[in-house]
Amino acid sequence: MSLKRFMKAGIMGLPDYVPGEYREGYIKLASNENNFGPSPKVTEALRALSDKTHLYPYRTEEVREKVARYVGVGKDNIILGNGSDELMDMLVKVYKGPVAGSYPTFSEYPIVAGAVGAKYVEVKLEDDFTFDGRKFLKKAGKSKLLFLCSPNNPTGLSIPDDELMPVLDSGKIVVLDEAYFEFSDKTRVKLLADYENLIILRTLSKAFALAGLRVGYAVAGEGVTRAMLKVKIPFNVSSFAEAAAIAALDDIPYATRCVERIVAGRERVYSALSKRFRPLKSDSNFVYADVSPMTAQGFFDKLIGKRIIVRKFGRFRGFGGEYVRVSPGTEEETEAFAAAIDSI
């Protein structure tokens, strides 16, 4: 007996989320991770918790307080997620569709929308991958929930104020994904006071190197966070993730040094790629590049031959070129990448 007749329409047609590849013993520059690793305080906190796995997580409010202090808002303006991906899932459960986002951008937005049966409208970026707010609104049509990413993944470009403001002024729910804001030092948190329709998503995966522990957070008005709490699953952030988040936020200087080193590495990656290819200047912790006339697969294969993993995208519908994305690693890893580019 087939169980498909009980399945919601469209589920099997959803795209799979494809993570960056991992191979033991290779330099991984594919997933926008912080290869410097977390603060030593995080490691100590995790060791201290190793005999408490029988307890449910109990430090949520402490984490919210720490995050709120870091952001500069009140605790009730913060809600935690198992990565920012879970927060996206909460939002499509709370707010009505249709949903819209730019293209190309983070592939999870259409997945979470489709999972709840919401129509998703993709709005192509400009030919140079910049964002036009008025065009976006026009093409988004009747969409009520808008996902924007700044700096955008995979392009690394930020949305300028004069392009974001028309979208905010529309009164629609605007979810601004600031996963990479630490690398650009550009945030719209101050706009929350004037725009109750603005919701900001962030993560501790990048600057704080907690990608494996999955800690994201949303910053929004209290009405929004209360609504999201209604659909949040219990104990969504593990006790280890809570302990790691508290320890990481107790060592902001360590994260700041990581960000400085990653930004320097980003410029080194850009410089190396510029010798032969067409990278975009990035505000993030990665560089997006057109590697044609090579194919993205061919570029990937050349780097794999040198035991370096990058992210291959290939072609994007409506754009010319063959695209890859490269994250800087440690200084030694980034130099290995630069040397590999010189030799292919």
C-alpha cells in the first residue's frame, strides 16, 4: 500500500538542501565556517557539561539575556532557534503566504515555505547580482512574507539602505537574514524601533564558530517573538548548545579577532581569484566568483585534486557564467588555496 495518498501535496517536489562537501584530511573552504574554531571557553564549558546529558536544557533565559546584551535589545526581543533555519520554519508557520525572496539566495527559504504549502515567488536579482527594492516589491506581487539576506548568500553583497527602505515601507513582513553581519559590520537592528514588520535573523555559527551546535536567534518586536514561541518545539536548543552560546558570548574579544582574521583571509581569496577569474567584492566570510570559461565542476575537481574543497554552484537561471563560492580558512589554509589557484 502506498502512503503517498496521505502525503501533503508538493512535499516530494521540494528541493533537497545540499550541504557543502566534507572529506577527512581535506581543507574545507565550502561552507562559510570559521576554521579557527570556537573560544577555548566554549571547549571548557562543553567538557564541564559532559556528565549532565540526562538533563533537559534549562539555561534558555540565560542565553536570551546574553544574546540581548550582545545585540543591544531587551530579552523579550530575542527568540532562540536550532540554527536560524529553525527560526525560518517558525516564521512560515506564524505568518501567511505567499512568500517571496530574491534569486539567487539562501536555498532554505523556498524549502521552508513549500513545507507548509505556501507559494514561493523567486525574484531575480539584477544582472550584476545587486538588489533593487522597488522591482523586488513589484515582482513579489501579493506576497506577504519576504525573505531577504544581507550580506546575501551566495553573492556576498549587502542590500543598501535606499533599496531596503521601500521594502520595509510596504508594511509586509520583512525577514532580514543577517547571518554574516559581523563580517560587514552592517546591521539594521536600530530600525526595529520604527518598523514592527522587521524581523532580523542571526546565528552563532559563523563569527562564533558554533556551526556544529546550531544556535540561531531572531531579533524582533515582542509581539513577533511571542507568536514564534507559540510554534516553537520544546527544548529546541540543546543543553550543550546553550552552554556553548553562553561561553562564546562571554568571550567577544576572541570572536572579534576571528572576524578580523577571516576578513583578511577573504581579501586574500579575492586577490587570488582575481588573477584569473571574476570574483565579487564581498561583505561576508566568503567570496563568490564566476570561473568561466572553466565550469564550476571543473574548478571544483582541480581543487579537490589539491585536497581543497570549495562550493560549486554552476549556472544560475537567468545569469551568464559558472559560479563557485570560497570561504577563507586559517592563514595556512588560505595560502594553500592561493597557491592552488596559481597552479591550475
